[in-house]
Amino acid sequence: MQNDPDKLSIFITNGKIVGAGAASLSFVYRYTLKLVVLDYSSHADAIMVPMLAWLRTEQVEILENPDLRERSFRFEAEYLNKETIDLSIELDLTERVIVSPGADPDSPETTRRYNVKHAAEPPHVGVVQRAERIEVWFGDQRLAAWDFEPAKN
């Protein structure tokens, strides 16, 4: 994919905004991230292992919750010939958004001002706390290498 990024397509489907109906305007994005890799000729592990490492840091609840673990990470492959496939991956993801009133909610100047912050993932056991490099090997062949930054709190 590094040599031919046009073979990767990214889509977001089934998007929802889930608000709590509380005094706050905070909400959660819920959506399916769909990645399509065209004419892929390497081992699927070179994509799946880095995806699992990313989930471990950014959406750890998918790995910790048995129900989510069973249904939130899906894939399909279409064999084009003996050497290449089109690989489609779907991930059900969430992103919390905290919305709070401006600096002085009683001031006429800031009555309609809101601060919006995308919440960081809460720390979990096993989450990357420092930068690390992950390499995926199949026998003597390195399939992929990935650098992960530490989780931001």
C-alpha cells in the first residue's frame, strides 16, 4: 500500500449520532469504518495484526467485551487469481465528543458558545504507554512493520 496508495479505499457507513438527551450536548459518533484493499498480494496477517494493535490502543473495548469482540471486526476477501485478492475490512467504531458551555455561560457574548473536545480513550491494561514498533513475520519474510505512538490521555 505504501507503493500504491490508490489501492486503498476508505469509507464510513452506518453513521449515527447518539446523544444522551441530558443537559449537555455531548454525544457519541457510532459508525462502521470500511477499508478496501485492491489487488492485494501479501499475507492478510500483514494487515490484520496491525489492525488488532491499533484496536488495542484506540478501541480496546472491542477486544475486552466478548459480544463486541464477536461482531465488531469483520472481513471479506475476493480471490482475483492465484496471487491477488480484494480485501474488505469493516470495523464498528465509536468516538466520544464532550460538548460544554463556553467560558462564561451567563454572559450574553458566550451564551451560544460551546467547547467541543473529542475524548481520549481511557487507559486500559495492555494499552501502549510508550512508542513501540510492531513487525509481522511469516517464516523468514517480514510482511509489515508499524510504528505506534503512545496513547494520548
